[in-house]
Amino acid sequence: MPLWEADSGESDPRIAISEMWRDSWHIIAVRTDKYKYIWDNRRPEKPLLFDLEVDQEEKKNLAFQSPEVVSDLHRHVEMVLDEMEKTKSEQIESPELDEEMLGRLRDLGYVQ
């Protein structure tokens, strides 16, 4: 909503953030016009940074050559992680399911 309402909040419309979750790991990518930064919680000490203007195939990792860029883009990763931490303690109640719905979910393999 802040972007739609042109609010001058923390969001930058020129930055895209994507995530990939699995049970035990999490990857967050931050993309600007110039850079792509990738943080993997399995290897947090080995981030990836690519200059997309000169390396569209993402072959040369510049993370250790450009720590200031890494630091700037990593703050977006930290914002995502902070938001996750805030919502982690929220309890989600199990829905009330009748026998018909449970049977359909069993048939689909979602529940036993």
C-alpha cells in the first residue's frame, strides 16, 4: 500500500526482493537495476553479489570486492528477517473441518 499511495516509507520501488523457503533453509535475493545480492542462511558468510550491467550471466561474485554494496543490500535482507521474526510467534488456529472435507483432503494426500 505505501507504494500505491506514494508514501515515503522504507520501501524502494526500484528494489525487488524474492525468497525461497524450505524446511531447514532460506534464501533471500535483493535485486536493483544494477545488482543482484543473494543471501543463503546455510552459508551466510558467503553472500553472492553480481553486477548485472556487466555480468548478466552472474558468473563473477563481487561480494568480497564490494563490501559497501553488500552492506547496503543486506539491510533489506535484515528487514525481511525482522518481519519474519515478528510474525513467528503468531498462532494460526487449525480450521474446523467436517468429515466430508477431511475425506477429500485424505483422497488428495494432504492429510492421513
